Amino acid sequence: MQRNKGLISLVLLFTILLSTTTYADVLEESVLIEEIEELPQILEINSEIKYGPFSTDYIEPRLFYDNISIDSIESIDIAHSYEELKETIYKHMKNYEYSFSINYKGDTSDLKNDISRIWEEIFESDHYLYGTVSTYGEYKSIGYENDVTIDFTSFTYHTNKVQEKFVDSKVADVVNQIIEPNMNEFQKVKAINDWVVNNTRYNEDTTTSPHAAYTLFNEGEGVCQAYALATLRLLEEEGFEVKYVTGKVGEIPHGWNLVKVDGKWYHLDTTWNDPVSVAGDILSYKYFLISDKSIETDHERDERSKAYPKATDTYYETMRYIKNPVELDNSLFYIKDLDTDDYKLYKLKLDTMTETQLTNHNVQFIAGYEDWIYYSNYSYGGYIFKIKIDGTDNIQLNNVNSKDLYIDFPYLHFYDYTNKKDDKLAIDEIIGVTGISLNRTEDITLILGGQPVRLEARVEPLDVTNKSIIWTSSNKAVATVEDGLITAKAKGETIITVTTADGKFSDSVNVEVKDGYKILDLNDKKIDTGYSWTIKLNKSVKEDTVDFNSVYVENEFGERLHLSDFDVKVLDEDPTLIAVINKNVYEKDKLYYIVIENTLVSTKENEVLKEAVKMPFIIK
């Protein structure tokens, strides 16, 4: 409004100067004109580029531009307040855009500090974004007080929008694969730690950015940043509070996690639980759920991470000396990873964190199956012994120096160091699984709100030692499965799979969940036993679509009556009429339903019934 006012005054003055009045008249008239106001001051702010964790002005971030497409939005968003500005910036960053503009109509009196504060608040609320951004913060704004256009430029990321969609899908798949329904928080974190360590390796030489969770999930390789971000995503998927911690080890930048388990915070470093070794893959728990005091022996947090919650609990630190354990019966069996001569075989019960020593012999290589631990006994020449998981029945199996034990049923494999050759021992007392099959092979249809369906699995051979099986659903949002019982949750499709614990044999079946039935009342809800119905449709139907699968009778528990108990057919005289003929098999005062599925097809239009229908009746 001020600019318009000044413009009006200028036009008026210009008009007077061009008129035929005298110069004195002009002066006299100009005195009456309101004083011209100054135009608003131009507001211009510039900011320098900032760097994400481990990307600095002297260490250039690896971005792999050939593989990362940059999205940019040409339209300009408008923000009217600090919160709207923050939300708009966050939206563009989550879209992994290189540059974008925002017309800000809020308070600009402290804009530069406000934007600096916005970066901090965004990164504190989204640690994953903080870890994926490489450069940010360069912008310039130009305009007027409380009305500026801010052009943000020079955003770079270790990932992109397409790659993050893959990460979303992979995270869901991994969690569905490794997390069991009755797991507690500790078991879930352990399963996630074990998956990350067992399925990845540390490597800077990757196709896409080694700093990205995408690279770790897609290539199975990456650096600490990728390990920590992938671990963060998996933990968040299971509902854990988790943070991305940045700092250094020695003078080398390093990243790891803090995770809240049963109300207490712990450090978790999946990178250092996966040490690089010439001996091959190693699963370590040295940096698994440990305290500030323990992590600070070799890790140093930066100032940002020092503000995170304190980790003081040491309950799980018994596990710090465990490396490459065998896990059986909710217990870990291992040789302690210590710089001492203690090479005994230990057992840790995971539900109580109680440790016991199983043998006084010196042990180097171990393997496990069912109730037995097999180990190289270096108190007896490296010969293979087996001992029950409760510490009883310690039995010698061979008389050669044996290394690198592993089980591939029905054999215990090892390297015969005495004779310099690979060898194996039969595990005679163990009957292994050879296969598994479900009692249903055809696709299963469930109705939302309807009765669950139970599957049964047959493990072969029948006298197998380990009959344990695991049920999973590929989409728990559509249907869940527990002990073979499938329960519908939402409309959609899923795959129900049963897998043997021994040998990982599996069988599966497709399941579709459809919308529920529409309930229609019959003219006579209470009827005599021998009553039959004629159902009128608004269109004639194809006779071959009317059968016992499309029209049938079921009881109140959703169980279909036997085909001999009723009959259905399309009447010849009128193809819009379906007859349901009962055969005196019903129980008195019991509830039944005539069910018409939406698989009926009209004769001329080839249209299916719009919705499935249930019609209840009771026998008098």
C-alpha cells in the first residue's frame, strides 16, 4: 500500500507541471500534495554452503552423479510462517531436490538465524535425512520486508528418491523375514544387528555411494555411515526410538547408533560388530547394546551427539566378548574373544544374560545342531568332540586334528589338518527334514470380517527330529498367520509361507482378502426345515456360473454345508431366478446363511454381481 501511495503523489505532481498554470501556482499547488514516501528497502540475504556429516570443505563427498538423478520443482511454494517455511524446506529435502524456491511472507527480521535454526530442527527430527544429505544450506533471498523469495541451491545427497523407494521396500522385506511375532525388544534388536552383520561387508569401493543405506541394501557393501543408516531404518521400522550418532575413532570420522530398549538407551555399532578379517565373516557383539563408558574407550562423539540421551546401563555387556557364536535353544555357545588363554566353551542364556562354562577343554572351532555342540578339542589334539547343550555327555568323535567345523545335514564337515584334506562325519542320530507341504495348494480367498482359515503343514519324513516350523505372511497388513491360522486384516493380496527350522524347506499359498458380504434379510427369516427359496435377480445369469462355489449354504461358524445337503440351479422358465433347494438337514434354532458370491455373471452384459451377499435364516 505504501508503494501505491507514493506513486499516486508522483503522478499528481507530474500532471501539475504539464498544466498551463504559472510556476508560482505549481509551487502553491505542490504544497498541498502529501509528502512522497520512500519505496520499501530491498532485503537481500546470502548464505554459504554447509556440509552433512563426514562431508567437509577438505574431504569431498562421493556422490556418483551418473547414478543419482536430481529432481527440481519449477513452481514456487508460499510459506506464511516459520513453521510453514520449515515444513516446506523439509518437503523438498525429503524429495531429494537439488534446488528449489520458496516465497516467504512471514517475519524476515531475523531470517538468516531462523533458517539456521530450521536446519537444526529438521536434522534433529529426522536423523536419517541428516545422514543422507551431503551438502546443503546455500541460498540467497531477495525481496522486501516480510516478503522475500528464497532460492535454495547446491543440495546434494548420497541417495535419491528412486533409491529410497527401494530402501523402503527392502526394509519392510527384511523386517518381515527376521522378526517373529512374539519377539521381545532385545530379540528384535539382536535379529537386526545379526542381519546387518551377516549380510554386508565394509567396503569403500562401491558402484553407488558407499555412504548410503541404499548401497548397503542393494550391493551388500558400504562404510560406517551406510551401516548406521541402514540399522536406523530397520530399527525405526520396528518402532524403536533410535538416533544416528556421529563422531570419530582416533582421527577417522565414524557413525553408529543409539537405540532405546525397554526404556533404556544403548550404543549399537553394527560396523564394528562386523570387523574386517582375513579369517572371513565375523559376527561380533563387542559393540552391541553398550554404555557410554564402554563406547568411549575407543569412540568419541561430536558436540551434536553429546547432547543425546545418556546410556548408563550395562546389562547386555556380558555379550561383548562373544564372536561367531552358535545359537540354539535361546542360548549362545561361544569361545570368548579375549586377549587371554581362555579358550573354554561357554553358554549364555539370552533371557537371563547368565553365563556358564560348559567344558574345561580348550576349544577353537564349534558348530551346533539340535541338542549338541560339536567342537575341536585342543586339549586332545584338536579331535572333534560333541557335548549336549546342558553340558552333559561329552563324547569324542574322531582322532585327527580338525578345523573349520560346519554342519550341512546330514554331515558335520571339517578340514582334516592331520592329513591335509576335507572330510565329514555322518550325524546318524539326527533325522533331517527333506521337505514340507501345505494341505491346500489352490489360492485362498478370505472375506474381510469373515472367519479365519486354518492351514496345516506336513513335514517329511514323519519321524524327523526337528519338527519346528515358522509361519510368515508377505503382507501382514492384508492378513496375518499364527500357527497356521490366517486372519484377514485388509483388502488385498499376500503370500502365506511355512518354513522348516531344519533345512529351511518351504511351501506357500496365495491369499486374497475381499470386501465383506452385504447382509440381506429374507422375507421369512424363520422357516421350517424343508423350506426352499427362489431368489430373484435383476438380470439373467449364465447357468455355468451358478454352482456350489457361487451359491451355497453355511452355518453360523462360516462352515459350508455338504453338497448333498442342498441343491442350486437356474430355473429354465426364467434365468433371473435361482432356486436353493434344502434337504431337511438343519438343526432347530440354529442360524444359517444363504451365500451368493460376486462370481455370478449376467448373460448379455457379462457383468459380475456387484457385491457378495449373505441372507440369514433360522430353523423353527
